[in-house]
Amino acid sequence: MSEAASARNRLTADRATGIGPLEPMLRAWLPAQRWFAGKGRTISRLRAVSAAELLPPGSTPGLLHLLLDVDGDCYQLLLGIRPSPLPPALAPALIGHAEDGPYRGRAVYEALGDPRLAAMLLERLRSPGALGPLSFDRDPGAPIPAGLTPRPLSGEQTNSSLIYGDSYILKVFRRVGPGVNPDLELPRALASAGCTRVPAPVAWYEAGLPGGEPLTLGVLQPYLRGSDDGWQLALRRLDAGADFTPEAYALGRATAEVHSALATALPTLALGPEQTARLAAGMTARLAATAREVPALRPYEAGLRGAFDALAASRGTGVSAQRIHGDLHLGQTLRTADGSWALIDFEGEPARPLADRRRPEPAVRDIAGILRSFDYAARSHRPFAPAWADDCRAAFCEGYARTTGRDPREDPVLLRAYETDKAVYEARYESRHRPDWLHVPMAAIRRLSEPQRPAHRMPPPTPGTTPHPKPPRRPLA
């Protein structure tokens, strides 16, 4: 029996209790990864859910695909196997050296940094089919060229991505669960509806496990070469003292087009009093939990709760729910080389259960995310630029209204509740991960905790007119 075949058998036998000789090195390596959700905690349980070798037995390098159950969360790993020592270029990717078992004496490393293995992964996507528990699929109408040079995309946190020849980007999901990932489901639905604001998936791969739904593991989409990240573009405009309202207005229109296309392609529902009460109760519960964790929030808790009480009292009149982006902010937008806007990363908040991320919600949740993002950008600037943020927020809403015929500010109770919920989420996140940034959501929390002022209502722009380049500032909450 070959060494690689022995490895397969050993891993299969170990699934119920662990992953054999690889377990000690993975226990040490996993908590240091940016995408690992269990930082700061000792791993109690680590076992293989599935294991598959993606290259023929005896290949050098070898490529091992693992799905690991780590204390109840499922993670995807792609491990390279080579004779030791690793080439210098791969040395930073080293996980450890196997001291026992079928890989004894070999180096085990993160495979996505190895160009040979990354290229092999693209070849699997080019040729649909099954390999053990894995299945590779693609859009037959979108041919993928061979021989594209891969390179990792740096700076990510919850997932890992590879760029192939500046033509495609492959997102490899790290923390996975049963059910289609919205980052595959929603862009495919948008493509079928004819919406071009989101790159359409050209290939993807999944894992099929006994007794459950398939797990989405990776999605290949066109790479929008020459695009500007919306967050970085906004910061550059701030630093230059330049106006950003035309871009904010155009982004509002793009967001509205995506929402309209999703409402056409996928089911929607009307919220009634019971659903609205549950929505408000969830927001109130998150506020209470955050106040227990973030002492700075406690003086404002009663005032913030008023926004959620008002939402419950509104009884949901006229509010509809649909599929949305779910984690929309400026960093999830791209201004393409032709000057148009695209929305990316439809995964939703990775910390939320997949079933929650696939549930219809009011589109205003996405709008609140963008409005908070303008405030984040303005407060990252010295001196603070409140007028810049207010102008961008107003321009975005007016652009949204131009497309849908309804200005988000026409429902101030709903908008205020979602902005408040987002600010509470931000306070918890910053307190845990970036305490130096806590002042940003706290400024919004102080504002949102004050008694609500009467909203300025405006009719949507008349078709064919051009918005003022500096829209008048209005309170949004």
C-alpha cells in the first residue's frame, strides 16, 4: 500500500476521535490564525469531519483537504505536504513537522500560499466532478482559461482568497456550515435577474456529508481589476478635503438596484406586528448583553432602548422583508474602472448562524450599515468631519430614492432602530478587538440615545433631475 493511501486510511480511522499525528500541530496553529473564531480559548475538541487528498497518491507536493470540528465549529483547511525542509518561499506557511504516522518527517504547511497547489485548485474548478466528499461545479457558459498564475490576497480575516491572473478571485470559506452560503446563492440569483452590480460566480465547490445539506467551501468570481475599495476611496477623499457626495449618491443607486433585483429573484414577505415585535425584542436583547460587557454603554441603555420600543409600537405597518447583503459597509463596495459601483462579499456577518444570514430582513439594515460606515470614515479623520458624513448620508439616501421611489428617511422609526442596533454591535466589536476605536460607535450611541427629533421628510427626486452636488444636511436619526 502506498504512503498516501495509508494516510487516507489512517485519517478515516481517526475521524471519530481526532486526526492522529497532525492534531498537536493543528491545536497550536489554529488559534493564531486571523480567521479562527476561538482566539483566547483552549481547544477542547478537535476531530476530522472529512478528509480528502486532492492529488494522486505519492504526489509531491501533496494536498490534503480537511473539514475539522473544533469545539462545535467546522473549519476548512487545505494542507500541503512536502519533504522537509520547505523551500524558503514557503517557510512562513509552515504548520509543523509530523513526528509519527504516514507523514512522518514531512513538513505540513498552509497550502494556499503554494503556487503549485493553488494552481491545482483552479484546475479542479475548471473540470467539474466529485472527489471523495467534495464536488466541483461551474457555470458552463463561463469558460475558465488554464495556466492563470495564482497569488494570495492579503489582509483578510474571516476567509482566504486567491487571485488568478488578475482575472478571477477564489474565496475559500474557513468557517463553514450546512446549507448554501449566501455568497454563492445571492450573486447567482442576481445574475439570473440580470443585475450586473455583483460579479457572477463562475465556479464553486462544496462538501457533501451524510445526513445533512452540502457545505459551500469556495466560490470563484471575476476579479474587478483596477477597482477602488470604497472605504479606501472615501478616506483618500477625506484626506484631500474633496467632495464625496456624487460617489455616495451613485452608491445609493447601486444599492437600490441590488435590493430591487433580490426582491424580484427571491421571495419577500410583509412584516406584521408579531414579527416586528420579535425583531425589536432581538435588538433589545443584544443591547442588554452589550451593556453588560461594555461599561461605557450603560449610561445610554435606556435612551437606546427607546428606539427599539418605538419599532415594536409601530407594529410593522408597511414594512417588507427580503434577502439582503447582510453586512454592507464601504469596505464591501468597489468603484470599478469605468466609474460604476459594485457590491461584493454577500456572506453576511460570519459570526451569525447561516440560517439567520439567509433569513429575509428589511432592506434598511443594509442602508443603516452604509450610513454608519460614512460616520466611521469621517471619525477616522483628524479633525472629525461631521459635515462630510452628513452630506454623504443624505446623498446616499437620495440616490437610493431615485431608483426605488422611496427615501429611507421616510421611515425614521425603522431606520433609527437599525442604526442603533448597528452602533451597539460596533461598540461590542470595538471593545473586544479594537478598544482604541470604541470612541467611534460611542459618539453615535450618544446621539442615538437622545430623544428623537422630528424627521425632515422629502419627496423622492423627480426623474430626470440632477441632485445638488452638496445635498443639504438632515438628521437621520
